[in-house]
Amino acid sequence: MRVSVHDSIPHKKIVPKTPARAPATSLFHKESWRRIGDRAGAPSSTVCKLTAYLPCVNGKSSINTTYRARLKIYYQAMNDAMHIFRQPAEATPSVEAVIAAVAQRREPAILDSSDTNHPGGRYTIVTCEPVETYTCHPGDPDPFEAMRDRLAKTRSPSIQSHTSFIGGWIGYFAYEAGRFIERLPATTVRDIEMPVARFALYDSAAVYDAYTRRWELIAAEIAGTSATSVSERLARWNDLLHNARQPIDLQPPSSKYHSENMSREDFLDAVRRAQGFISAGDIFQVNLARRLTFATCEPPIHTFVRLRRTNPSPYAAYLAWSEQRNAILSASPELFLQLDDRNVTTRPIKGTRPRSSDPILDAAYRADLLASPKDRAELTMIVDLERNDFGRVCEYGSIRVISGGDEGFDLETHPTVHHLVATVTGRLQPGRDAIDVLRAGFPGGSITGAPKVRAMEIIDQLEPTQRSVYTGAIGYFSLDGSAKFNIAIRTLILADERIHLQVGGGIVADSVPEDEYEETTAKALGLCRALGQGLGEVEMSALEMKGQP
């Protein structure tokens, strides 16, 4: 399927700009072009638009052979064309005001770049009311192949699109979707009722550019899906932005601590057992996670807005469905995959230090992280793993580590933590697509371990419950074939009137169990603040519950 992008007049992207219209006495009369279009099956309205703008110089047509060929190719593709319409929004409300308005619509989806100081923190995509949905429940067939089939019906060849997202599928793959890629024991308990994968097809959206501070509206004509016209959809988005003036009035939250899947002692024991597997030579590194659960006390969009204020991130997401009884609230700082015109990028994170309000102590934490051989070794192992994973689908010799640091690492500072990050890029092999890249790298190496498959087996053995969406991937497949997914860390999951918070860290041979526990605590801080909880309050509640008969 081919695709064209329209700004205000659809034909401007197809036919070069001209100084004037061709006169009726041109050497190449318009009627001849109408006959070419008729033979190719092009709609008469399109042919008329094109012939009205035939290029001319000094009253004579300047059409050459290349131009004739371009028009013929265009006409032949018209019956199989997808049209994308873009226009600047008339209003410029705040992102939070638009988020508040869209959250009231059916099945809202928000891919939010609230950390605008981050290199990836430019665009925020806001949409709702999908035209189609796909859900994979436990026991259903492979969700990756199911999505491949759906993408084949809507995907188009890559085009120049400065927003990347021009309509398409938004959703997630849970961590357990990895069982469709690798054979794993599957012994953990499934106690969160969420699908293994869920995606929705959106044919319009509003996209905010943090660089220009402007909104752009996008609508796509997707054959057999859209019930309303492009003009109606664009008009509705203009109305929504005009009326989106008030952000959510947040009240002090009062989420109540409910339970945890691992106590402090259980987590420390799991770390020691993981080190036993490392000493035995099974693995070099494994990521272990623990979970806290709270009772819900407010609409999930309120929690998300508070989360984006307390823990702004470049790859945040909010997805809600079932009248917001199910929701995903992510403040992820980690890019799992970006595919743009066959260019593949991943940015694994390893190594964490807490932030401090004392500038001297904060600088000391940064220096300690940069100098830590343990953290550098962890990231090096994951970079090697990612290079091998994506090397299976990228062109030979195209994989590069392009981070700015002397050893290929960058240090990133976030509101509650500092991280070490690497950037790995490659060039996708011809004939491969976004599903191939996802399958090659899923789940991400930074949240599993090395070697990956054995690490995942050990995770299944040491963690008592399924991870669900946590450490899966949230993002989009755009209609132009591009894709972008985060790794679902710093992510809250709402299900069954409970909101689940999970945090983890990488375990290596010289890990100190108590330090690993404190690292997960630092990572949980921003999420706990969004729930109105201090970590001390959470730990005290846990101790009180343990003391109950």
C-alpha cells in the first residue's frame, strides 16, 4: 500500500510547485494527461487536480520524461493509496489540558515526552476512540504474528514524516509475550488480570512538538476502517483543543498500601540465590524485580498527571480501556526500539544512583556512578547482548555503539536517579519489518540478563509472580512502517481496583544484596510520590501488616 501526505492541498506533495497554470494551448494538452489517468484507473477528480497544475515556462509546458513517469506511477497507485492529512492546530493549550480532555474519551492513548530536556523528549502523541482493537489473552496465538498480519493491512512504504507517528497502532506487549519467542518454564503465578498484548488502531491524533510549542493534527484515510470523514475528525480535534483550557485539579492522593510480592528478606535471599547461579557459571547477570500493590483512590488519569509532574520522562505512556478500569501509567526513561526508515536504535540503561537535594552530594553520586567498574561491566554485557540480538535482523557490519562517553556510555540525570546509558544503532536488512526487530530483541536485555534465555529461566524461578506489562514494551506502529517502543519500567498497572508498582535491578557476581534493595527503593521513589506515598510510609505499612495476626 502506498501513502501520500497532505498539508492543505493534497496534490502539492506529488506535483512540483509551478509559477503559473499551463495554458490550454500547451504542447502537452491536459486532455492527454486525462487519458493517461483514465487508462491507469485514477479517479477523475485527482486527474483534474493534477492537470490543473502542469508545469510551464513562458507559456509552454516543461514536462520531461521523468515527470511523465512520475505521474504515470502515481496514477497506477491511486486505487491502492492511503492519504494522510496534517494541519496546524488553531489553538495552543497546555499538554496537561489536552491530556485531561482526551482522558474523558473512549480508550485514550497518550505517548508523552514530559522530560523535554532529554534528547528523546520532543513529541507527545494524544489520541482516542480507536477504529479497531486487538487483544491477546493467555492461550491465544502468537501476538507478534497476529500484529504482523494487522500491520500488513495498514502499513505503507516509509515517507518523510517529521512527527514519525501519522496514525497507526498503539499498545503494548507484556513481558510474558516473550514466551512466544523462547521456550520458558512459566511457573510464576498470574495474579494481575491483564492481556498478554493489546493494541488499538487510531486514524487521527494530535501531536505536540515541544521544540516549536505547537500542536499538529493528523488524520488518515484507512480503507474500510474510518466511519467519519477526515474533515470531521480534524474539526473534532480542533474543537477539543479549543475547549481544553483547564488541566486536572489534583487533590492530595491517599492511595493505601495493600501488599507486596516479596519482602525485603525475600528479595535479599533472591539476590543471593541469583549470585549462586552466577558462581556456577549459568549466567553473568540477571535482573530481579519486586512489586508493591496499593488500593486505588482516584481516577487513573489523575495519578498519571501527578506522575508526569513528579517523574517526567521522555518515553512516558498512558493507556486506558474498559471505562478506565484497566490502565497503564508509565514514566519510562528507557528506549527499547526505534525504527525509522530501516534505521534501528536502542538505548539500554544499566547503573543507577539516587539523586540528592544537596548539589555536592548529588555530584558525588554522579562521579561514583561514572567510576563504578561494576556498573560499567553490567552495561557492557547488555550492550553486547543487544548487538547480538539486533545483529540478527540488521545488515552485516551496520551495528554501532555511538554514545558520547569515552567508553561508549552516557550519564543521564532524571528527577530521582542518575543512570548510565548506551546507544546502539543498526540498519535493518531489506525485507525485514518492525515485528522482526521486536522479536529479535524482546524482552530487552537490560531487564532480563545475559545470557538472556537462561536469565529469563532464572527470573521465572526466583520471582513469585508474573511481571505482566512491567518490563514489556509500550509504543506504536505507525502507518508509514516506523515504530517506537519503550521498556516498561517505572510503570504502574491498574487492574481489579489495585495499582501495582514494580522495580528491579541487575545482579552480578559482586553485587551487595542490601545495596541492590536500596537501588530498587530509589527507583520506586517517583512512583510512590505519584501515589501520595513516601517510601518510609510504605515500608512502615509493610512492617505493620507483617505484625498483624
